[in-house]
Amino acid sequence: MRIGQELKNSILSAFFLVMMIVYPLYYDARNGYQVIGDTKYYFFRNISILVVMALLLLVVFDVISQQIDVNIINHYRSLSGTDWFVYGYLLAVLLSYTFTAFQEEALWGAEGWHMGLISQLVFTGIYFFLSRYFVWKPRMLYAALIGSGLVFLLGILNRYSIYPITIQGQTPTFISTLGNINWFCGYWAVLCPPGVAFYWKSENKGQQIVAAIYTIIAFMSGVTQGSSSAYLALMGIFLFLFSFSFQENLKMKRFLELCFLFAISCQIARVMRYLPGLTLNYEKELGIVLTDSNVTLVAACAIALLYVLFLYTEQKRDFSVEKCKMVRTVVWVMIAFAFVGYVVLLIGNTCIEGGVFGLAGNSLFTFNNTYANSRGATWTSGVSAYQNLSFFKKLIGVGPDCFAEYIYAVPELAEQVYSQFGNVRLTNAHNEWLTVLVNTGALGLLSYAGIFVSAIWRFVKEAKVQPMLYLCAISVLAYTLHNMVSFQQILNTPYVFIFLGIGESFVREIYRVRKSLRQSLQNEKETVDK
């Protein structure tokens, strides 16, 4: 390894540790929650720009000293599908910024959100540098578990009205050191899944115990924090692990154990409700069902019984779960039918007068402004904004993080938003891909969606060779599902690009080793032939 490579890796390793441990816990003690979004952003921006600039200088030095290949053709030949999509997204963001009518807003991003050109450049820079120069060390995972575990534990305590840290502006809608529950949940959706998957792939008792403790804390935090969008991420976590648990008996046992740990986590949260001195200060309907009823208690007993039956069958009948992959197929077919049925019901109750099955007007089965906790209104505003664009703007969008600037600049759109949200400023569509569509156009959305779809596909494809890729894939998947009803923000998007970059670095290393082996075999064959 060249000295330059070692230095780049050291810089990236320090950046990783800062992001995993320091960044989520950092806050402004004087101003507290009222400025926590800006506080987090400036910390991230300053650290990230410093890191990116240092790495760029090292790359330039390598080029000048001819330590790296500067052949453009070879460079492009080495790009993966995900690399191309990241380049495409970068180009779309630059085009959108170049032709926007709101350049100042587009440069730094909307106030309090800061998802403008600078942030997007940093995200893509993080991806490329991590994927090329970062060398993973197993102990780094423990840094991620420690940092996020502390944040989740503090979130649980806050939810039960215990405040070990006094932060100015504390109310039940603010939680831990991250801000409001939507921001907390966005962070949770990216950092919780790798820790849970770590338990699933744990190789020894020590790892299993550490991962189990983390998993219980993460699950408890997820079901008590208050945002319903967490359940989309949870759905993704369990379906992902269920699907890959048919590879071997150990993975299926770990999956059943995780299901049991989830049920037990809910029951621990239930017990905490009634302990003296603890008061649950914020909750939603599904959270009440999970943490204040016998549903998860019954589930825990059923899972335990199934687990014992699995162990008995495995020992007495030489059972292999690989022979039962039909069960996975059946489950996925049932999920597909349920989804199609739900869509049909939703359309029927929305479009047919009187609805179907007496469900007209039901907030879950009728699409209107109140649908999915008012997501119907935000999605409608996003669709209206995109429909109002010219053909050219439909391709490149209105500018990075300029969703609000555009909507409030168009009278008919502004009137629609004011009628639905009053004086509350709508900064995004509360659907990441729809927001990306408006901000960076069809080119931006195709590239952005391509990044996540291609990365998940490639990570999963090579995960048998490098199990850490399961952790990267599940994080990217959970982020994507969560953000179908949420948004880019400074506490979740940097992390997903970190996991994208780390995952890509694993895949590139696998390809490098394979290429080296093929070359060695070819050389041996040529030697034998001679």
C-alpha cells in the first residue's frame, strides 16, 4: 500500500469514526433544539468539506507524481453500474443548479434543511472516496454500534420522561440529541438495520451478546420514538432477513431469535410504562398495540415454540431449511396479492362513489389530503408542482432543495399549499423520490433511484463472499423504504452514502481479487503450455 493510500484511508477512517460517534451526539448546549438542524449541518459540512478537499489534494498529488493511472478510458471501464448512476445524479444536480431561477437557495439549500448543491456534492464525494480508498476494519462496526446505541438509549429514556442531558427547548416532540421525531426516525432507519443484521450474521457468542443488547435497544427505540415511518423500515428489515435466512439453518435460527427479541423489546417497553417515576410522553396507535397489549407477548410465545420445534426437527431429522424455499416464495406471493388488493381497495374507495366494502372515507383506504398522516396532501402538492413545469424543467427540475421556493413562487400552487397547510412551510413532498423529481427532474430521479436499486442488487449478489455487504444492503433498503414517506436530511442521507461507499469498496475488492486469480490462472496455463 502506497503512503498516499495509507493517508487517504487514515483520513476516511477518522471521518467514519467522527460521523459514527461524535456527530450524532454533538449539539449546541446554549441554543439546544431550536437550532439543532443548523448545528448538525454546519458540523457535517465543515468536517466533510475539509475531508473532501484533503483527499482531492492527495489525488492531485498522485496524478502529478504519476502514482495513479490517469488514463480516462481505463477509468471509465472500471466504473460499476452504481458509479455511473452516481455520476448521472451529480450531472443532473449540476444541470439543475445551472438553470435554476433560485441559485442562492439551490447552492446551500432551504433554511433548516440545507440539501442544496453543496450537500449533494459532498454526498457524492463521500461515496467515491470511500469506495476507492477506504479499508474496512471489523472493529469499526463497534464504533457505529456504540454511537447509535447511545443515541437510541437516550431516545428511550427521553420518551419515558428521563432526561440525563438537559437540552434547551426540550418537549416530547424532540428526542435524544437529534431533534424532532422525524429526524430521529430518519437516523434510526439507516443505523438500526446494520446492527440488527450484525446479530443475524454473528459468528460467535461474544458478537451475539453485543449484537443482542444493541438490537433490543434499537427495537425499543423504534417502537417508542413516535414516528409511524419506522414501521416501513422494520418491515424492510424483517422481509430482507427472512428472504436470505433460507440459505442455511443458522441464519434461520438467528432470524427467529430476532423476531423473539423484537417481541421481547416491545414487552420491556410495556413494563416500563408502569414503573414508578416513568411516564411515556408521546405515542401513536400502532405503538400502543405493540407496547401496551398482549399481542407481542403471544407472538413471543409462538416464536419460542416455533424455535424449539425448529431445533428438534434439525437434530432428529437432519433438517435443512434450504429445502423449504417454497415457503419463501409463498410468503412473497401472499405479500404481492395483499399489496395489489390494498391498491385496488384504495383506488375503489377513492374513485367510486360510496366506496367498496363500506370503507369510503376511511383514512387508510381512501386517498385524500389526510391519507397516511397527511402524506396525501404533500404528495398531491409534489405531483402538482411537477405537472406545472415546462418540458425542459421536467427533465432537470427546479433546482437542488428548491421545492418550496418554486411552489410559493407560483400563485396557483402557493394557494393550494396555503389552503392545506396554512402558514406551515412545505419544504418537500415527504416522499424523497417525488421531491428529487421536482428538484432535479426526471434525469435526477432516474439516476438517484438507479443508485439505490443497483447498489442493493450488487451488494446482495456478492454478500455470500463478504457478509458485511448484507449490512450495507439492509441499511440502504431500509433508508429507501423509510423515505418513501419521508425526506433527505442531514441526519440520514450522509449515512446512507457512507454505507453505499463502503459497500461499493467491498464489491470492488471482491472483483479485484477475482481478476487477480484469473490472471494468475492464465499465467500458470501459459507457463504449462510453453
